[in-house]
Amino acid sequence: MSVYTPPILTVDNVVFSLIAGDLSVLLIERANDPFKGVRALPGGYNAAGETTMDAVARVLKSKAGINLSELNYIEQLYTFDTVARDPRGHAVSVSYMGLCRDIVIPLDKGLQNPQFFPVKNLPKLAYDHVDIISYAHTRLCFKITYTNVVWALLPNMFTLTQLQSAYESILMKSLDKRNFRKKFLSLGLVVASKEFFKDGAHRPARLYKFKKQSLEVLSRSFD
Amino acid sequence: MSVYTPPILTVDNVVFSLIAGDLSVLLIERANDPFKGVRALPGGYNAAGETTMDAVARVLKSKAGINLSELNYIEQLYTFDTVARDPRGHAVSVSYMGLCRDIVIPLDKGLQNPQFFPVKNLPKLAYDHVDIISYAHTRLCFKITYTNVVWALLPNMFTLTQLQSAYESILMKSLDKRNFRKKFLSLGLVVASKEFFKDGAHRPARLYKFKKQSLEVLSRSFD
DNA sequence: ACAAAAGTGTTAAGAATACACCCATGT
DNA sequence: ACATGGGTGTATTCTTAACACTTTTGT
């Protein structure tokens, strides 16, 4: 094994957030070739001695100015390894999905122009990043039906309409209001607060919060 | 990036089979240190220019004498990357789960003593391979409830008792016979043949087969 | 005739779906 | 008073879960 040369190892991070009601993904603009100026997931090299999560944290900070702790949830997705995915040579990429609330992206000169883009209207992307995003989106669609993971995308207190609209944005289909509420409340994941959200000329909406802001797997699944 | 050194990349393959009614996993015996003589998953280095699936195929053949094509199903599981998992240095391992029927393991001198071991009674294992097997088992438990993937573990023709027993071995719990049959048949994944399986002093059992021997995702899930 | 596994049906409880109107507020 | 989004209930269908006896065969 003395002549063994490993492929290059990279990480790529799909960070989802609900921006103006749309499921959106964080993209940077590549600073160098290949794909200079093209939008891409925040990603980069993984050196020996550093875990893939360490690499994700480092890259997220250096390219998008975001701390890993600003993500409420993160999980590993899949490792993309086709030999031709990087024109420079064989690069194997471990992908992650992160979820966050409305987040302030710093406007720093050192960063690679990080911005959120709605998933339903993505720009041209570098590498196989469309596939990675699509994989992440599929995973998220499943995950919100059998876990409480939406908490990671919502503010601490939210209305049931906001909650339903989060599901609708992710699943990209509309749901029946009465059935949604009945079912979600029967799962017992959220508690009603005594506060209301007032917003314009209509009845104020009761605010709810999740009992646990950590991953719970449901006994019966949703939708 | 000229000083960039990637971690070593390896693959590990969890091959499940039902042996004498027990969910079992293929293990080899390590030929060299570290963990010389200890049981381990068939795994090994992944060189640049080769996909992880290529590496899985190569390793499976060279260490266990099995061709990738003898597996009816294979999927990538997860990438294990804790820095301390290999005492020799940082090694990132992409793990796979393969499923096969009763298979003939060659008794070849060049091989690393490949054998199937029941999951409920595993020997001491090298590295973090217990964790990898446990991850694979969990994945398989989920997968059999929302897909037709058991086909990959069963012979072409099988009785409903065999099918139920496959579910019971994997899920490690017993199921109600009438409910199991009613539900499984209502899914429409299998067709009854006109043949029967005779086996001792009792009523012969009708043989069934799967309509499709490829992955199908069910609309409603099972169990 | 008996031992051993195959095969079969009903009832009750819970979950999913479809669907339309009144309520509280600001202007 | 009206426009806006918030909030609620019922009936039907489908799914799940619990449960025990008869059938076919070989010895």
C-alpha cells in the first residue's frame, strides 16, 4: 500500500432556510476556476486529522460567514464520488444538510457572496450540486413526515398557519387546513402559548412552540 | 492547497443474508495488524480514480471471494469519519449495505476466512464495525417497512411463512400471522404461483414470488 | 389418530380524507 | 360594513389490531 493515493476529500453543505415563505438554499459564488463566478454550495477540502463536520464548520465560516452553531440541525446526507464530478481530478464529497431560521448573512468582503436562493428557482450551479440539493430536498421531505425536524426552520414561537406553510413550502403541495391542524396537534409535539400574533386587519393567531427543540421520531408518520 | 493532505479513504461493506432463518452478516478475519485475527467487515482502501462502489467490488472479491453481482441489492449507508477510528491514522470510511440470498462462500486459501455470523450474536469486531453493522441493521429495519427490499434476501419462490419469518428475523419481533398475510397481500407486491413447497408431515405451503425484483417504494408503509 | 405447519375472517378502534362556515380584528 | 386571515366539526372510508379454529399432509 505504499503507492496508495487517496482521492481528494471534500465536504458540501446544503443549508436550508425558509426565506419569505420559500424553502431556500444557501449558495456562494465560486472565487476560482473551475466554475469561477458560478453559484455553488459552500464546500471545500477536508484535510487529514479533521472530521467532515469540522470541515463543514470551517468552510461555512470562511466562505459564508456563518457559524455552525447558527444551524439548529445538521445531518450527513450522502457521499458523492463519481470520478468525473470534479474536472481537476477525483474528488469525493461528503454532503451535509443543515437547517436554520432566518439568519443574518454578514456582508463581509472576505466572503464569497453568500445568499439564499429559493429551491424552486435555482441559478446555474457548479459541479453536481443540483443533484446534492435535490437529494437533500428529498431527504427533508421524508424527514418532516416522521420527525419533528421542522422546529429547526421555524422561529421559537409560530402560528399554525406558519407551521402549515412550512410544510407546504417543503413538500411543494398544499394541505387541508383543518386536517393539518387536527393531526399535528394530536401528535403532541407543540404546546399552545397564551400569546397571539397580530398582523393586519384580521383575527390574531395563537402562537405555539415545540415542546422539544431536538430531534424526535414520531410513532405514526405524517401526511 | 499545495500542502493539502487528504485522509485515507476506505470502504466497508455490510453484507446481510438470512442464514438458517437468522439475519447474518458477512465477516472476514483480519490478516494484518491492527486487529490481526479479529473479525471485521470486508473493507479496504479506496484509491483515486476508483469509485467507492468499485472499491467495494474489488474488496469483496479479493477478501471474501464474492462477486458484486451476487448481491441482489446494494446501497450506500453513511460515511464514518471520526479521527480516532483507525489507530494508524485518520481514515474516512464510506459504508455500504448489500443484501443477498443463500450464497456459496468459496473456501479459497487466498481469502480472509469469510463467514456469516448471526447479527444477534456477533464476535468481537475490529474498529467501529459494530457501529456500522448496527447502523445498517437500523436502515434495513426501516427499509423493509416502506419498500419491497426483502426480495433481495429471499429465494425466487418462497412461502408466506418464509416471508414473515424474514420480517421477524430482521425486525427481531414476532408478527401476527393473519394480519401479516392480509396486509402483505393487499400491497400487491407478490403473486401466488401454482406450486407448493412440501416439507415434512404437514400441509404444503403455496409458493409466491415478487412481481418486481427491483426496489419499489410503497405508498403506505408496513408495520 | 396424531403431530405439525398452512391457511383463513370478523369485529372494534383509530386514522385519513373530504368538505364550508363563523370569528376577531383593523380600516 | 367589509375585507382579511384565524379558527372550528362531522361523516365516510380505510387501516390497524386483536384474536382461534380448520385443513392438509406424513408417519
